[in-house]
Amino acid sequence: MKQSRVVLNHTYNILFWVDYMAYKYEGWQLYLIEPNFKYIGKRKMYFFSKRTPNRGTPCDMPNGYELHINKRTNLPYLKYKNKMSLYRHNKQIR
């Protein structure tokens, strides 16, 4: 489902539309929040929700992740494909 949102460019004070794809799986929609932690800085956190959350924006499937389903609860979650490259990525950010 293609959606649009308004984004403000702070350098030129211009509003423009950005198109993005919100990822959905059987009624669950993928959201993204970027909390700012005290010691490690900003991190991206992805989660699925059937309702609209208080925080978070709908987002597309991130690169390097794949969808898995919990066998007991049938809830979707994201799992990183290659753990070693995730470790290197997080090490470069710090």
C-alpha cells in the first residue's frame, strides 16, 4: 500500500511529499521508532501492530531483515539475516 507524507526540509524550509511503502502482513503493520538512548545514542526499533500506536511511523521492510512467525503465538517479528554484518554495522555507528 503506497502512502505519502509531508516532510520539512530544514535547510531550505520547504515542504515536499515523500512516497513510501508501508509493510503489512495479515493485518499487522510494520512501524519504526528511533529512541535516543543515553549512552548509545539513536537506534532504530521495528515492531508490528494491528492498531495505530502512539509513537512510531509506518515503514517498509528494512534491508537485511526477514520476516519470521512465532510458532506458539503466530505473531510476526523481524530477524536479521546475517548476524556478523549486523555486529559490524553497530560497531561502525559507535
